Amino acid sequence: MSKLYIVPTPIGNLDDITLRAIKTLQTVDFVIAEDTRTSGNLLKHLDIHKPMQAFHLNNEHKAVQQIINKIQAGQSAALVSDAGTPAISDPGFLLVRACVEAGVAVECLPGPTALIPAIVNSALPCDRFIFEGFLPQKKGRQTRLNEVATYTKSFVLYESPHRLVKALAQLIEVCGAERRACISRELSKMFEENYRGTLQECYTHFNSKVVKGEIVIVIEGLPVAKSKKTNRKESLDVEED
């Protein structure tokens, strides 16, 4: 049956690929990849040889209809990202939505993602949490920072290594230096690190070293009592205006 399969790929440790993911990659007609070089290395490691099509932020709008046409013509395809689950802070959402609207079957396999091990590793409450992904780099960044600081549940951010220290400094400004956090990097790899402490302690730790690897930031939510006090103050400010 022609179908679009969403296939999660390892975030670092290649042993995390599932048997079902391997079988799917072996049976589809072609692979849609965020970066054909990165995914090509994975397929080579698995001894899988399939035609590949690039699908990334710069071409996804143009490529969507072409992919749908292929699937509707009877081919099956696997969408993969460089690491983790496609569409989670990676290209994929537009294609999934377009396929559903066009009546193309979509099946998403469970598998690796940096989000879940980071929130569980953090030792912060994870029964309910908010995933924010990457914050805006310029326009809207301060507004979003102010917003996440008011969350009463643990929240999760993705960040690049060269922006981590700056991001922590900004989070200290809006959340306070004593808010607890956990910074995870190189998840599933040999040099995995999960640094737990206050935001100030995290800032001091990572400001003293060269940071490498993809970063996941988990921050505890604002205590409910403080949240109610903040909301009451904002309400009074509006009335006074």
C-alpha cells in the first residue's frame, strides 16, 4: 500500500534505531531526508540502498506536492530527519498535513526523541510539562521568554551549543537565578551530560567551558502561589491604568 511513513532516527547512538524502523526503510520506495548526507550515512550503516529526496526548511513548500504525487502514483515513502522524530522542531509538519488533506495515508512510528529522556533525566516534575522547542532568535524572543517564565509546569527548550550561555543569562533575567533547571547535551552519546542545578549554577558551569552537542533545557515551573501573586499584581496594574 502506498503510504507516507514517519520514521524517527537515533539522536546519537545508532543502536537506538528500532527493528520496525529498519524494516520500514528497507521496504519503502524512497526516503525523504532533511539532509541526504546525514541520512545517507545512516542508511549505509544499515546496508540499505534507496533513492533519496531532500526535504528541508528551504524547499519543503516546493517539494510537498511532488512527494504527494509520487505516493498517489503508488509509491511508499519514509520521512526521516537528521536525528529524532520528524516534525518535532524539524521539517515534517507541512508534509504530514498536506498528505492528510490529499487523502494520503500517514503512519508515524514511535522512536527516538531528545525531549523525553531530557525531561525524565531532569528529576523535575514530568507528569505534566510544556514543550516549547526552539525560542525565536530575534523577533518575538523577549515576549516568549516572558511567557515561559510564568508557566507553572516544567517546560522544555531546545538550544544550540553556541547560544546556550546567552539563553541561560536571558532565562535568569525572566525566571530568576534560583529557578531549578537541568541542561542535557549529547544525549545517548559517549559524553552525555545532564547538569542539574539552579539557573545561576547552570550558567556558571557552562560559561566556564566550550559547549558542544545539541542542548535540551528543562526548567521547573513557577510555584502556583507565586503565579497567583503575579497574576493578581498584573490585574491590579491594569485596573490602576
